[in-house]
Amino acid sequence: FTFSLQVTDTQVPAVTTVKSFTLVVSPAPLVISNSGTLAPYTLGGGTYGSTTLTATGGIAPYTWAVAPASTLPAGLSLTGNVLSGTPTAPGTFTFSLQVTDSQIPAVTVSKSFTLVVTPAALVISTTSPLSPYTIGNGSYSVNLAATGGIAPYTWSVDPASSLPVGLGISGNVLSGNPTTAGTYTFNLQVTDSQVPAVTTVKAFTLVVSPALIINTSSPLPSYTVSPSQYYTQLSASGGVGSYTWSLQSGSMPPGMFLTAAGQLWGPVTGSGTYTFTIQVTDSQSTITSKVFTVNILSSVLSITTASSLPSYTVSVAQYYNQLSASGGSGSYTWTLLSGTMPPGMSLTATGQLWGPVTGPGTYTFTIQVTDSLLTTASQVFTLIVL
């Protein structure tokens, strides 16, 4: 500033003299007034918010910037005098900000700031209970996952816990082939890479179900073609949840149907032996199958020869009578089931009663016939020998 001052004395007449003066007034030193330690932030805790930067001294207005050799933490930005954003990575970050005033020549000062970004809490995100497993349904495998902390993670079984027999953990994969059915509870733990490391533990439940098996035996009950319908309920055990039945391969007898509930039924026609494969699937898509055989008879097997055989008089001529049967399936095989035939009489497998019979009397015995499907019929016979 330049200005003039004058002085006047007291003589008469008075005398006045003037002199020019110069005064230099300098601004206060330019200073950034914010603390160098910023408020800490925990990842996952929402928006970091903002910090309004302030300065004193110099000549306003001020211009703010990141110092040339410095970098802000990822997720933060500087707009005007406001530092804002949401940090995306954990760590302790040190960076410099600078402010420039408006005097000529301009004055610039910088200040170092520190921001501590804490990792989010380490959490095991895999849910419990784990997916169930059925014994025999291939290999079991679950990928374990965690959030927070600092990756990479290290997975292990809690020392105070143990896995079901047949399971193991490698990396973040829980896998294997459990061998014993039951409901298992065990603890898994994960450790992150921060210093010092943080470990968190979570309890898991795994249901191991018995192997899925079809209990119904083969061959299925035989059936004789008649007005009544064929019916058999198939059964299974093990696995998980409800069962769904279906024909896997082969052909069932004409007129036979299989429901999803495992019912074999229908007005079956066409005699013969049929072989087909049926499968059952549980609610976890485990599948097992079994080959079945069913025998369909054209009619009921019966012996048609009268129970009172023709009488025989002991003589030189041998006794002979051909037994007969009907129904059943295929060829017949004849056998003596009980009782005693007359001395000298034999029964062939083809149903011939013959021989040089001796010993008068009345004889009662039971003969059985078996068809090719092992269906049997029997009848009591009486023979009078004179």
C-alpha cells in the first residue's frame, strides 16, 4: 500500500510538508487445517461419506488437487474441496493433497493424509444344511465360499470336529464318498491372509441317506390270464424323499402298466415269460434299477385225469395209464408227491403210470405236475388192484 502523510507547524503563517509512504502487508501462511488422520472405514459398511477440506492463510479462493506424486485409494475422488466415495480394498493408505491460493505469484502447500480401510468381517457364506447325499450316488462335492477378510482363504476342519467317514477337504472343496448313513454335524473354519490372520468357524449339517435299493424280488408273482387284472406294488428303500418309478428297458406283458407310484397293473394278456428293467428315482435324482421277470399263464394248471384210476387185475400184461394235464405254460413234469403206489408200478416224468403191478388192494397216492414256469398242481389218485 502507498499513501502520503503531511505535517503542519504552528508558525504564522503555518508551513506544511508532505511525504509518500509504502506499507507491504503479507497474507498469513497458507495452511491445510484438516487432521492428517482421516476417519477409518470398514469395507461393506456403506458409503464412506465425505471429508470437506479446509485451509487458512494465503488468499482465497483456493484450488484443491491430489499432489502430483500421490494417488488416492481406489474408490475415492476429490471434487473441489470434498474428498468422497467408497473405498474398495482394505489397507492403510497414505497420500498427499495440495491447496493453491489466488495470490500472485500463487502459493501451493501440501499435506500427507492417512486412511485406514478395514476388511469386512470374515464370514462363511456357504449355507447349512449342506446338500444331502445318498450312498452309492457317485462322488459328493461342495464348493465352500467366504466373504470379507483378505483373500486368499485357507479352509480346514475345526480341530475339535471331524468329518463323516469318506469325506475330506482340499482347498475350498468338501468332497468324497460317505460310507455310513446318518445325520452329521461338524465345524469347518476359514482363515484369511491379513496380518494377524482372522479365523471364523461355522457348523454344518449333512444328511447321508442309505443306498437306494429296490426291495421287490424277482421273479414277480406269476399271473394266469383271466377277467381279473394283474396287480403288484413295487417297493424301495433308502435314498431321499419320495420315489418315482419308470420302465428303463425291455417290454412288459401286453396290457400291463407301470405307474409313477410303482404299481404294476392291468388286464394282462399273452402268455409267456417277460423280462424287463424297472428303475426308481428319489427326490435327489438318485437312480437304481432292477431286472424283473414275470410269468404269464394262459390258464390255470390242473390235472385232468380222473382221480379214480381204472382198476387192474394182476396178470402177465403190465399196467399202463397216461396222465394228462391242462393250462400252465410249456411242457409238464410229473412226480410222486406222497403216498405209495402199488408194487411194480412206476411213474415217468412224462406222466406214464406203468409196470408189472402185483399185490391186490386199494392204493391211494398224490401225484404232482410242474410246468416250465415251475407252477405246480397236484391230485390224489386211487387205484384198485384185483
